[in-house]
Amino acid sequence: MVGSFPSRLAALSGLAASVLLVAEPAQADPNRPFPQHVVYAPGSLRPSLHTQPTQDAHVTALYAAWKSRYLAQAGQESDGHPRYRIRTGRDPSNATVSEGQGYGMMIVAFMAGHDPDAQTLIDGLYEYALDHPSTIDSRLMDWRVEADEVPDPSGNDSAFDGDGHIAFALLLAERQWGNDGRFDYRAAAATRLAGLADSVIGPTSKLPLLGDWVDPSGSPYSEYTPRTSDFIFDHFRAFTVAVPAGPWPQVVAASHTAVDHVQTLHAASTGLLPDFLEPVSPSDPTLRPASPGFLEGPFDGAYYYNALRVPLLLGVDALLSGDAISTSQARHFAVFSNGVATGVPANLPAGFELDGTPLPGSGYFTTAFAAPFAVAAMTDPGQQGWLDALYDAVRDSDENYYEDTLSLISLLVLTGNYWSPWQLGSLTLPALPLGALAACSVLISLLGRTRLVARPERQ
């Protein structure tokens, strides 16, 4: 199945092009319109050099640019509903990947209220995902779809993160508009979560598999070969509330354990994680950084274009849940990045060995690395100056799909406009028994108090 995951570098370039979006009339008012101004966990930082209205304006400006660059109409259904896709570049010929489709659905859900067409867009993005199922588990999305939608002869299987983001976005959509519109978002999310649980979670490891193409007991890819950027902690917590009987609390615990193991044994001075992990041997599932050329290239065991998302993932979870483990793990990234750059974002290399040595050819600045470090800096009270510097370095991101998308998601977090459907607060959680919610809340709390021991492809 290696051939089903070829390098995706070519899919991540494109020429500048404007996009004309054809949208339906405005939908119902959202329940959580942008801006939200979420109060994050006690002790968190926020950027301090700009007022809240100015920060919100930074988000709306980058959102408008991102839409014009990467969100494209992709046909129209017979009933008149348009479909949409997120392109991996600015040229109409650029492909779509499930990761981008999920990111796009999330972003649009967060921007509802500001964007009057948000529900039309998220429905069209989801329809496009439904049009392109994995040929292994049809509840999941084909990880890569060409612009002309011709099937990929090397395989049309899934990637974990794309479907994880799509499921999370559907839960966001439920909170925004309920389930009485074009789609029952809760039912749609439950179907995708069942596919993830059945086909893309290790039965023993409880770690995310690379995709539904992986045999959990196979070699060289198995349930012990996760991509570290698939440790999407805030999504897992939302899935726990949505589907209390699912594996998601165990996935949170297993993912935290994996991070702790690598930070302790392989990156004690930096806290960095590699793009991929692998077992020590077929008979020993102890995780270690992947060998060069494991899946994508020579830097598979380094902190590179997949793992760069980990500070964002840990940071978001720490900010929303107050989880002590995520907070501690995220702070490693904040301290390391500030130190290696001496407080100047332009000094950040684009990739590191786990000991902090810059990778060959990494002597350039990109917001893809800087923006997630900014979110991690929010978790550390000693990083205000570094946070402010990073904020100004990424708020006007103008690079390509991957960089601009991560910058926009990070900017939503930085400005207090990222929220999760798992947060109970003022949210209504229909169709979930109170006993199940209480059990989930207790379990999440216990996980938060338990000390755990122990340019390439961009999907």
C-alpha cells in the first residue's frame, strides 16, 4: 500500500488565481457567530499589542484572502445545491486532499455570522467529501482528489486527519445550526466517527493509524506507526462527548503517552516530536522516531512538515480544557522555539532534528512553523514577548495552502475565536443522556490529572 501514499509536494503548489464562488441565499443565524472571544484556561496568554477589534479584523482579512485563494466551487447538484472544495494551491488545476477539506469545513464553521454563506459553504464542502469516499471504508473520504475528479490509479483510501477534521467540523455545524437543515450534522458525524473507530484506530495501541489502508498487524505500517500530527486532542474530547461509547478517551491517553515517551527519551532538551513514529522491532512495540525514508522522505524521524502541527494541537487542548499534560507538553515547544530564534521569528528554521539542530536546507522562514509555535506560547506565562512577535509574523500569511491554512486556524486560536463543541458551558447537548455526559466529564478530568509515563508530504 505504499504506492497509495505518494509524495504530495506537487499538490501543494499553484499560481495565483481568483475564485468566483456561487452561493445560495443566506442561511439561518448561527448560535455562535464570529467573533466569540472565548476565555481560555487560567494562566493563558493572549497577544497584547493589538486591541480585540483589531485582532478580529486580522482574522476576517486573512479569511477573505484564504477563501479567494483556495475555496473553489466544484459543480452543482441536480437540486441546485453547489459543491465546494479546498484546493492545495491557487491554480484551478490543484488537487484537493481530505485534510484540506476538513480544515476548510472547520474554518467556515468558526466564521459563521461574519460570513452569511457559511452554512451553504460547509454543506457544499461536506457534499464534496461524500462524493469521494474511500474505496476501503466508504464512511471515510478519499485522501486525494484530482481537480478533474478522476480516480487515482494508485489508490483512493483515507488519511486519519482529514476525516477527523471533517467529523469535528460537523459537530461544530451542529452547534451552529442544529440538525434540521440540509444535513443532520450529528448523524453525519456519528457515521464518520464510527468509520474512524472501526478502520483507523489501533485495536490494541489506541493510536491513530495513518489511514484505513493500514493493517494494524502489518509491517512496516501498523497500529504502532502513527503520524504525530494525528494526535488531535481537542477533537478527541469532542468525539468523546458526541459518542460516549467510542474509544476516544483511550485515544487521548495513548496519544499523550506517546508524546511523553518521545519528549522524555528522544527530545529531552527540546520537546520536539518527529513526523512519524515506528516500533523498535516487530516484536517490541515501544515507539521511537521513524527511520529516514519510512514513508515520505529523509526527514520522517525529524520535526518537519507534519510534526510542525503538534504545538498547535497540544496548545489548543491546553487552552480549551486546561489539561495539565497538554499544557506541560506544549510549553516545551514554546520555550525551545523562543530560545532557538532568540525571540526573532525570522530566525526560525523550517525543520529540526529532535536535538534542535536545524535540518539541511531549512534556512528560511515560513508561517507553517511559526504559527503553531505561537499557539504553544499562549500556554506559558513567561512567553508574552515571543507570543506578540510571532503573532505579527503570521497574521498576514501569504504563502500557499498549507501555510496559510495553518496560520488562519492559529489566528482563530490566538484571537480567542476558536471553540469546541465538547465545551459544555452554555452549549446545549441534545440526545445525550446526562449520566453519559457526567461519566465523560469525570473521565476527561481524570485523564487531565494523571501523569503519563513512559517539504514533503503534508497530509
